[in-house]
Amino acid sequence: MKYTFKQILSLDERKEEFQKVLSEANGKIPVICEKDPYSNIEQLNKIKYLVSPEMKVNQFKSLLRRKLKLNKENAIFFMANGKNIIVGTELFSEIYNKFKDEDGFLYITYACEDIWG
């Protein structure tokens, strides 16, 4: 998966951006969250987030569901680095330690699928 953020900024620029964000983050994890290009869900206006290390993926998922105004029939799921499915009960600190990029950011892709209930 090619992240827009990575296409716009070089590695050195992203590392510089990470250092700037880190100085203001107060221990939070800098996350780049973009839509999976194959999912027919809308792209969020904002792609950069600061997430508490103690936040679980399900909590972040609830936040995005509200922003995207998804119906109950729509399941949203996340992948780290565009390929590793993230479990909802995992903490962001765990995910960050496993999947952070060389520039310091954690890259997450979100996608939506219709479910039947």
C-alpha cells in the first residue's frame, strides 16, 4: 500500500515532521490513518492523529465510525502498514512497537465491509 503521506514527503521530511510532532505529543503515538484504496468508504479529512498508548484499537475504531457516520451494518477494520490486520483489543503501544515505520510514524489503513446481522 502506498500511503499519500509518504508520497508527498521524503523520508527525511517525514523524520523531521515526526520529531516536531514528538516534541508536542506528550507521550502520545503519532498515527497516519488512510483509507484502503480498494475500499469504497470515504476518506477522512484528517489523516494525522495523536493516540494515547493505552488506547485500544476498538476505541479508535469507535471514533472513526462516528466521523465516517457508518451504519451498524458496516464493519470497519484496520491494517498496520497496509497488510497486517490489527486486533481490536490490542493497545496502540503494542501496535506501535511492532509496526512503527522507519520515519517514526505508525501507518494504519482502514477499510469497510458490509455485514449481515
